[in-house]
Amino acid sequence: MNIKLVACDLDRTLIEGTSLLPEVKELLVKLPKKGIKFVINSGRHLEDILNILSQSKLNYPQGYPEAIISNHGISIHYLAGKGYT
């Protein structure tokens, strides 16, 4: 089986409180190296999600999701250049 995409919720899946779990951070850095795209889907607003990623000290764009689905699925933001569209 060849995995091409991993999509995860944020709360109580990738984070505990407001920080990425250490093992999650390690995985997020490895996924792109294996050619696997990563997407976050969350009920949170984009700004809240970006704050969590920033506080986790991931090196942009390594470890950042290809896309973020926010606001309970209402908004989809794609990684482009220095931010999300």
C-alpha cells in the first residue's frame, strides 16, 4: 500500500493543549521526505492553527501541511510561497 496523503484533526489528535506533541512534530518533518502530503482539518480558525504551528518551531515550510481545512470545513487554504492562500 502506497500512502499519498495523511489528513488529521488538530485537537486531541496532533496537539495536547496548544502544543504539537513531540512525536507528531518529528513525523511532520519526515512525511514530505517520503513524498507523503499532509493536511490539517479543524474547526479552528486559520490564525489559531498557524499560531500552534509557529509555537511548535517547525521550520517553514518543512513540516507545514500542504493544506489546512479550517472553520469546520468552510475554508480551504493551500500552502503557497510564504503563507497560505
